[in-house]
Amino acid sequence: MVDKKEKHPEETKKNKKELELEEKIKTLEGELTTWKNKYYMVYADMENARKQNEKTLSEALKYRAAGFIENIFPLLDSFQFALDMKTDDETLKRFLVGFEHIYRQLKTVLENEGVKDISPDVGAKFDYKTMHALDTEFSDLEENIVLRVVGRGYQLKDRLIRPSMVILSKKKPVEAPPEPQPVKEADKHNENADSAKEFDA
């Protein structure tokens, strides 16, 4: 008969300590995983924020001139209005040549900044993305054709700064033929009397 070995009290203590340590290690490993996950989440958020800031800064630089350009539109409109004038006065014609030269220089400066004139030609179809209809006029053309450009449209790089202001065509209403009026009894009597007079004559 084999004697069962009794566990020494120190050995029992040692086993307890080992179990406690293993438990602590598991707890610490769990905490480490939690902190790692939190770190990666924060890192991902920071990376997203950095990319968003870069994009915002890039957009701000790309369209930095938008406000300034919008303030120049009335000036461009005034030049256009002056250049569209028809005159026989030779002095005024010379002034208009000078105006046209300044106007072209100004447009070149704006084009170098990425500003593009997107005004439609007369006869073009209406495009709601780049045009604003101010009014309509009766025309023999099909509906929504540009009859006149009242204000020029501009785009800065790929962003619309101001739509073209246009007058559009609309179909003339079809006039119905006049309806025949019913003849009244009194009118019939007068007609018969007139006929009888003509006959008598």
C-alpha cells in the first residue's frame, strides 16, 4: 500500500502564489489588449483628422481668391456693358479700344488664377448647373433656349462662382380660331328685312 504524499504547506503556498501570478498576468494581458485597441483607435482618429486638415488647407489654398474674384465681377460687367455699346462717335470708339485692351488684360490675370468664363452662346440649351434664368420671352424656337446673356458666368477651377444670367425662350401660345357666334332671332329678322329691301329695290 502506497502512502499518499502529503503536500507540504510551503508547496501549497507556492502553488497559490503561482495561481495568483497567472491570474494577474491574464488581467494585465487583457488590459494591455484594451490599451492597444484604444491606442489604435486614437491613432486612426488622429490620422483621419490630419488628412481632413490637409484637405481643408488644400481647398482653402485652391479657392483662396474666390472672395476677391467675386468683388471684381461688377467691374467685369461694367467693361462688358461699355464694350457692347454701338457708337458712330470716333472719339468714343478710341476710348472703347482702350477699354477692350484693359478688359482683356484683366481677364488674362483672372485666367492665370484659374477663373474661366462659362457664358453660353445665344441659341444654347439651358443648363441649370451653370445658368440662372432671369426671364422668358415668346419665341419661335423650342422652349428653354438662350435668347440673351444678361450677365456672364464664371468658374474658379472646378467650382462655380457665378452662374450665367440668361433670358430663355418659351413657346408662343397657340391662338384658337374664333368660335362662330350664334345668330339671334332679332338679327335674323333684320337680315330678312334688309334682303327684302334689296329685292324691292
